[in-house]
Amino acid sequence: MKKNLGIMLFSIAFFSCSKNVYVKNDYPFYQENFQLPPDSNLRTDGVYVLESIWSENAEKKPKEHLFYKFYKTGQSNLTVDLNHEINTEEEYIESIKNHVESTKETHFKTHFESYYRMEGNRLVIQRVTVPRNVFTYNYGLIENGKLILVKETIDGKGKLEDKYFTDYYKATYRFLPLDKAQIENLKPGW
């Protein structure tokens, strides 16, 4: 009984010290009045779907179905479709709607919700890795209608410096436009 009580007290102390709920103001990238420049190459009227991964001098098709949705207000989210169930435009739209609704209700921040910054065609996405309580930065480029992520790191605090855009790794996401009328009014819940 004493052993179980000790484990329970240790667990309570450990988890009470760990921050697991994040809100907008916890993110240094959050800007209340963020506006995506009208001449930006980043598209918000659809999703960027993982197409290929280049690493160690070889290109391969991804095993996981991942896609990013970006919003004009500086937010983005990553969706992981482990069962490869999302295939049609309607299924993508429904997935986005469900995600937005779930974040409105809980106000939880996970590593799937994030904020981004842009400079020219360079992009950096800031997300939090909850168990470690650290920010992770995904650096990428928007080129020819594609999102190309080139580096993921906890270093650099999201600075758009050349050294974060020079890696051999490239995850290429092709843009898939969706029904603009259906997704234009979707506002992220985080």
C-alpha cells in the first residue's frame, strides 16, 4: 500500500510540473493581427499533401498520409491519416471541419496545431512537443505550388536564417485545392 501511495504521489508531482495545455499566448509566433500578404505564394484554399521524401540520396514515397492546412491568420495544422481513409475533396473538407470543431471545444494545443511565419518563399512552422515542453521548428520553402520542408529542429527559435534551409532532407507536399466556399469561413479553434 505504501509503495502504491508513493508511486501515486510521484506521478502527481511529475505531471503537475509538466505543462500540457498550451494557448495562443504561449507561442512566440502568435500574432493577434497576423495577415498573410496578398502576394504570398502560400495557399490557404486547400491542403498540402505529403507526396515524397528525399533523404540520403534517395527519393521514396511516404508510408503515412499527412497533410497541412494553413490559415490566413497565421495558424496551421498537420493531419495524420494513419488509415489512409481521406481520399476525396469532401473527406479532406470534413476532416478539417472536424479538427477545427475539436480544438474549439477543448482549447488544447498539441503538436498538430502550430503557427507560422513567412519571408518571401521561406516558411517556418512553430509547434510544441508536449511531452518535452519544447518548441519544434519546421523550415521550408514554397516553390512551384509545393511546400518543401527541409529541416526540423528545436534550435534557432524560428529565425529565418540560411543555415536552417540547407539540409539534404526534403519532404515535398503538393498543393490540393479544395472548394473555396466550403473552407474559406473555417476559422481555427486555437
